Amino acid sequence: MEKQVIQSVGFRNIEENGEVTGFQLKVRLHYYRGVFLSQIRPGTLIVDSERFEKEDIVWEVKGEEYTYDQLRADWHTHWDLDKPAYIKVKKPGGLAQGFHDITYGLCYTSSYMPPIHQDNNEPDKDHFIFMPEIGKNVHHRRLLIV
């Protein structure tokens, strides 16, 4: 996997029954331990200034799909550091061929971190304390769909 959270491989339109129904991108966890799905705090996905809220996104982890509410309730499924997840968005017709500017907010909770470090941890804003082992919350990438 690449160092960046938003991976260059896996960014494509989704086709169902011969019709393009949306798009997906692949992300990796930017945390050194892995997390349970209930620890994930997904944010807003912005593609070329178009916003897709966390409730409009389906996550695929280990081959299973999860809505935002299902992520929050699942404390059994573990997202491992070395396994990417897919972020899927319904959008009739998908995205046009060419380059797209992507911004995605993503963070998580940690059981051993003091609450002061987590209470203000919002996925769409970078944390007020930068810790290299945890990384940033807001990720940017310019990717190509062909």
C-alpha cells in the first residue's frame, strides 16, 4: 500500500447490471494498531467540490459492506493496518473520465488516549495536536479515472 491514506489504485466507477451507479476509492488506515469499526469516525468526502456526507457513504471492510450506522455499532470487526477499505458512493453515472480532486476526513478513537485528545477530534478538521504516529485527519489526493 501507498503511504497516503487515499490510495491511487482502486479509484474507479462502480458498474451494476451494465449501468454506472457510483464510484469508489480505496483508503488505508493511518494508525499503527488497527481499530474496530465502531472506533472509526468517518467524515465528509469531497470530490471536485461536490460533498458526500458520511451517511451517503458505504464502507467495504474485509469484503463486507457497512453503512455509517452499522460502522458505529460494530465493535467486533477489526480493520487491520495492512488491509485497505473501500469507500463507495452512489452517484448515477459515476464520475467523468479524467482527474479528480479528492478530500476525505477520517479519524478514530483510541482506548488509551486521554479524552481531551479525543473530545475535539473531528474527522473534517486536523487535530489541534499533531502526532506523527496518528497522522492527519484530512486527506487530499488528485486521482485519475480512465
